[in-house]
Amino acid sequence: MDRASTDLLADLTARGLVHDTTDRANLEDRLAAGPMSLYVGFDPTADSLHVGHLVGQLFLRRFQMAGHKPFPLAGGATGMVGDPSGRSDERNLLDLDTLRHNVSRIELQLQRLLDFTPGSAQAVLVNNADWTEPVRLLDFLRDVGKFVTVNQMLAKDSVRSRLDSDNGLSFTEFSYSLLQANDFRHLYEHHGVELQAGGSDQWGNIVAGVDLIRRGLGKSAHALTHPLVTKADGTKFGKSVDGAVWLDPDKTSPYAFRQFWIQVDDAMVGRYLEMFSLGALDDVRATIAAHAEAPEKRLAQRELARELTVMVHGTEAADAADEAAAVLFGGDPTQASPAALAVVAREVPSSSMSSAQLADTIGTLVQAKLATSNGDARRTLEQKGYRANGVQLDENAQLMAIALLHGRYLLLRKGKANHHLLEIS
RNA sequence: GGGUCGGUACCCAAGCGGCCAAAGGGAGCAGACUGUAAAUCUGCCGGCUCAGCCUUCGUAGGUUCGAAUCCUUCCCGGCCCA
């Protein structure tokens, strides 16, 4: 345990997870001295976290595995105000009902990846609304505001960039970092939380808390940020064509979640594996080396997809997703068992129709959402972009002429990775 | 409030009376190659009952045989002046 503790920072650094820290030697000493408490905050901007939040969640998990005590924080209060960090324009405020709903959903997700069984490293879920809502405005101005100069606040990147832009910055968002600073002070005072971690865009907010703790309490606390995850082309990570990749299985199915990781670029997969895997770094590096030997096997992507799907959705859902993918990408779908097809039906868009409707090949493709219009379906047919039960279609193809799987299934595929399962009655 | 420039398809951006469903680029889709990757190459990329027709160039009118292109109204944005 001690060894893990002292090596934690080195491990995080080797994984490319450390962007910046307050006095590093100091933090190393503190980690070596024994278990500490830390927190990472998640604002309820939506009713689910997405893959971009995983790094932060896993930070808590890594610390917990090393014996430290994690405090996942749901931003019931900060979510009321909106963080200007990393945003070029003002946020729209969420109404209270939405906010409350989002908080309750996110709290469930924050409980998934951490260990809440009693013990010294037991995770504790907190919500900053609990200590922020009761505070009176005048008390806040005296107890928090008095320790912060506007000069400092204006110097923060997130504020300055907005002041320089045409969009401006409301007083509401300007004051955001005070709320977050107060969170850190509250957790320090009442729970002994000495470290706040987060994405590099949170640096300003986090050190605001460190400053407040020093000025208000005369104590020293630590900050640690991780780099924001990016894609090979530098664009924002975690967005697929259909939008964000959510952790909520109702918003992003376990199958779609798995596929997101399977389809990661070779150029990034090593880095992602280092950042996201909880496995020992040596094992991770061995996988990466094996992947470099035979990239076509996609070993690294498979490892990454498997570990994260199990972590977020559980073994059973991960198995089902694997099984569905085996049918969809495994070659000949006519060999798939009825049980496997049943899994596919749950994991992939599907619909049922009568054999009469099937006579309209173009219409069926549109209805299956594998074409945006009749013309699009025709074009794609001309370009030989569709397969039905493994048979490539052309512009003269008739879906009716294709033999059904197990007498009732027609597995449609557009391009490489777009599927739709039809059940024919 | 005054002046001025501008609003073109998912995004950027040409076009400035007929040859315009509208150049070019990006994004996207499909094919080839391969590996559920990247790069590259090829094709497609408003809709339809597809050699034709219909609906689009901020909005509403007008001029004209004919308008994205000219005129007017209004709406929205940039810049300059106040």
C-alpha cells in the first residue's frame, strides 16, 4: 500500500495523466506520508456523464486503489451558476427541475466506479448544494469574497478570454470560481480533503480553492490536473457522429459504447489505454507493443473496449455487446445462432415488417434509416454500399429474393459499420 | 440613431439578369486498398414517379419573356461614426 502510494504520482505521470500540480515535491511528500482525501467535481450540465468525465472518475478510483479516500462531488450548487471555463459564450441556465433530475442521475453514476464499502478509503458522495444553499449572501461575501481580489479573478484565463471576446461574461459566471473555491475550503475543513483534481481547464478554479484555504484557514492544500483528452486531429474527444458518448446505457447503448472504443485510431489507442486502463502500466505497455506488432488484430482497441465496457456497464452487458459485434463483424451472418441474433436485435437498431413491405426494397432501406431518402438509397445501391445477410446488393437487387436467417431475420448493413436487423413476419 | 458592408445548400465560400440545384474547399456517405484504423484514390453529396419535374440562394413584395443576381419593405450580423 505504501509503495503504491509513493509511486502513484510517478504512475500518473508515466500515463500522461498529470498536466499540472501545485508544488510537486510537497505533494509527493504528502502522498508518501499516508492516505489522504481528495475530490473531483462533476457539474450536472446533462442527465448523464459522458466518456470525457471518465478520466476524472478514474482519478478518484486510482487514488482509492492506492489507499486514499475519494470524494466524488455532484455540483448541485455550481450547476446553478455555470462554469465559464473553456467556453466562449455564456451558458443557458438550466431550470431547477432539470437540474435536480440531472443531479440525481449523475449521483448514481458517480457511485459506480468507486468502492463504497466501509473502510478507511471508503468513497463519500457529496453534493455542494448541501453546504452552499444555506449560506447567506452577506456571509458569503464576508467569508469568501473578502479573501479574493477581483484583480486575481480577472487574471484567470477563463475570465480574460471572455472579457476579450464580444460575448462578455455575466456576473453569475464570473462568480463561479468563488463557489468552487468555497467547496474546496468546506471539504478541507469538514472532511480533511487536501487535494482537488480535475481537467486542466479547471486549474484556475482549483487554485482559487487552494488560495482560499491558505488565506482563510492558514492551511495548505494541493491541486492536480490532468490533460484534456483529445483525438488524433486535435478535436474534442468523446463525440461520435450521433453526439456525445454517454455513460447512461439508455442514452448510449453498451454496444455503441463498446464500438466507440473499438473504433479508436491506432494513433491514439496507446495513449488512451495508458490513460483509461486500471491495469498495471507494464501490462498496458505490453499490450501496446503487441498491438504495434500486428495492428490489424486491434488488440489494444479490444482491451480498451472490453475493460471500459465492463467497468461502466458490467460484465453481462459487455458480453452481450461482444457477442453482437462477433455476428455483425465476424464474417458470415448466416452462421449466427438464433441466440446470437437475439442479442444483435437488442444491441442494434431493429424493426419488424411484413414480407409484403419487403417488396419495396428502396422503401425498406429508408425505413430502416440506412438511407436519408429514396434517392440516397438508390445512390448507395448503385455504389454497392449495402449488404443483406452478407449478400452485396446492387441497383437491381430485391430484398425479397434474399434468404431469411432462421426463416425470419434480414440483417442489413450499410458500409462497414451501420447495421439494421429486420424481423419479417 | 447615421453611414457602410454583408446574409448563398451541414460549415466556409464563389456567383452578381438566361449556359444555376448554384464553382471551390471542408465535413459527411459509399467503393477500392486494408484491419470495425489512418492515409490515398474514385464516385456521390436538396427532393421526386429521375434524359424530365418540383422546392431552394435572410423575409415579403415588385420589375422582367426570364432573378441567387435589378428595385422596394422588413428581419438579422460585422465594421465605422454618434
